[in-house]
Amino acid sequence: MHKIGMKLLLLSVLMVLSFGRAVEPAFFAPAQDVSLADDAYHYREFADGKHDNRYIEWWYFNFYDTIQDLQGIFAYFVANPEKRPGPSLVQVVGVVYTSQGVVSKVDIYRPEQFTASYEKADVQIEANTIRVIDGGSYRIVGASRDARLKWDLLYISQSAPWYAANRMNVGRFPWEQMSWLIYMPRADVTGQIELDGQVYQIRAPGYHDHNWGEWNFTNALWNWAQYSEPGLALEIGDFIGQPVGVASVDVQGQRNIFTKKEYELTHTRWAYDAINRKQYPIETTFRAENEAIRVALTIRAINTHPLRGRLPFPLPEPIIYEQTAQYTGQLWQKNASGQWQPLMSFSGNGFKEYTAKAR
């Protein structure tokens, strides 16, 4: 959902508000069922001539380099790829956080400059590429059009992929459905970033997920969060004002999934974006419990960068508040007598998103 998230600059192409009822998402379970094709292009699965102009798909990557105080977000994005009818939107997004500030680039390309494979996640938008080396290794390469930002990074998966949702109903129409694949809940990231001519060698943890489907973007606003450390991976995809959402905690390869009925997400502190005239959260608590595990988590934003699109009025436009964040949490598990006992505590840095309507 990238999260959704995207988690990233995700823009809708048209969109009309309507009414309907959301339903609980369908979940995939065993990670071993995820194939290379699951992370590939999915447009033809939805192309039935009914809502093709609402089709949206993106591949999202991040890394968090604590030693250099350098973080990055990259997204390869397409909407309405065959203009059925209306405009298409193809974008490459790069956001890099440094100790001196944030560099953000959102470049728009023509639809014919986009290609993607239905067999694996080989994606090309002009010279910006995702290339699958094998099932656990990807290389992403790209550059902003003004050449301020360039990246060449290798992602090697360190935890098992999982399907967070299969055609989850995320909007007001029954047909507004999103799939969410978390292909690399944790990855080792190596390579380099070039920023304003300065080259940074990267060796840091990272993450990769993938979203696709048909929906009106501003009908499906979300909270998204992602954190990992060796032996632990956590993801949250929560749809604001909707009865759907999913969260997961993977501990030493044992995945625990929570539906929205099993968790509570609360924003406890807010800040004001004077440019966009919106409030956004800077502190969030998360509580979840199922029959096996209990989670208590506090997320505090470190740096916030609002991403906006370039859609002409009156098309609905989202703002995605991309945030680096500090995570502090505890896990409990039930013992043989059914009592909760401490499992582990954790603390570190990750990413989160909050979305709002720009207009």
C-alpha cells in the first residue's frame, strides 16, 4: 500500500465519488506461494473494459542508512497505461533525506516510455529500471531529469515475501480493489546514490513492496508504516475511515497477521503544514492482539516531506506525507497456560506515510 502502501507519490487519473460498502480483505498466507510473477506487471488481470482508466500500479523501494544519516524512497508508477479513456500517468519518484535537508524529484513520462514484464518485476521508464537478478535479488537504477539525483542499488531479500491483500475493497465502489504484495519485508541494500554530484556508498537495510488495482485514489487514503531489524519485520496498511486494513509482525520467520478488528491505530500528536493547509501526524500509537501475539508500538516522525501531484483542477489530488520515523515497541506471546509473557522489545528507525486530500 505502499504502501500503501507507496507509500510515494501515487496519483489517480480521474475519479468520481460514489457510495458502496467495504469488505474485509482476502489474505494470502504462506510466503512460499509467492512467485516472481506475483511481483510482475498486473494490468491485464484488471483490463476488462469497465474501469481500466482507474488502473494504478507501482513498485516501491526504500533504504535507511543510519551511519550516514541518509534515507531514500524510490517509486516506479503507472496509471491508466492504455488511456481507456482519459490521460495516462507515468512517473518516477525519488526522495532522499539528508542531514542538510530533503531532495525530492517527481518526473513525468509519456505512456510509451513505460514497459513492464508479466513474468517478473522487470520495469523500465525511459532509462529508469527495475531488473530482477533472481527471486531474491533486484537492481534498481534511475536518475532525475535534472540529474541532481541518481541511484544504482542492489536489493537482496533477507525475509520471506507475503501477500498482504488480494483485491482488498478500498473505496466506495465494490470494484475499487487493491492488491498489496510485500516482496521484501527486509533487504540488504548496497550500491550508490549520487546527490548534487556527491557520491554516497550505501550499505543499509531496505524494503520493497508493490501495489496494483483499480480505485479512485482519494477514496482510499491510508496510514502506512514499515520497520525491520534482523529477525523482525513489521508492516501496517490502514485505510482511513474505512473498515479495512492489515498489519503484520514477522518474528524469526513466524508471521502474525492482524485484521483491522484486531488492532487500534491512534495519532496522538499532530503538526500543521502551512503550505498545504493540512494537519499531519507526528506521533502514532499502535496496539494489536490476536490469539498468539500482542504488540504495543509508538511511532514518532523524524522528518516529514509532503508529496503532491500535478493533476489539473478539478481532478482529486492526494498529499502523501512521507516520513522517516523512530519505532519503539514491545511484543508478548501466550505461554502454555494462556498467559501473556514478554517476547521482545525493539527500537530503531523506519518509514511511515499519511495521506490526505489536497483539494
